[in-house]
Amino acid sequence: MENPFNTIEERLRNIESLLIQIKHNPADPPETDKLLTVDGAAEFLSLSKPTIYRKISERSIPFHKIGGRNYFISNELIKFIKER
């Protein structure tokens, strides 16, 4: 019968090597050109949905209307925030 501590030690070594690999080779850079819905934009900007809809009606926030739905591009929202 195999020693359970050896199994645990082997699994910990595997986890450690994966963490080192992630640290030195991060995955894809964060998406900065992400398409967001009203819910996503509200979460992204930490605003309520009614506030987002008000800003859309005032045309005070960059948005795109496609097929009757409102979409936002995260880069445009970041630029919007920086300009304010």
C-alpha cells in the first residue's frame, strides 16, 4: 500500500510547479476591449442600472445600440472615466 504522505507530497509539488509556471508565464492579458451589456457596464462602473439608462438617455456615456440593445466597450468606458 502506498504511503498517503507521498501522494500528498507529490500533489503539492505539482501545485507548486503550476503556481510557479503561472507566475512566470501569465495567461492572456486582461481584456480591455470587452463588449459589455447594461448589467456589465453597471458592474464595471459600480453604478446602478437606472443610472446607466439615464446616462444613455442623456447621451452622456459612450454606448452602441445594436438590434435594440445597448452595448458598451470597456476601453471606451475607461476613457470616459479618465476624461471626467
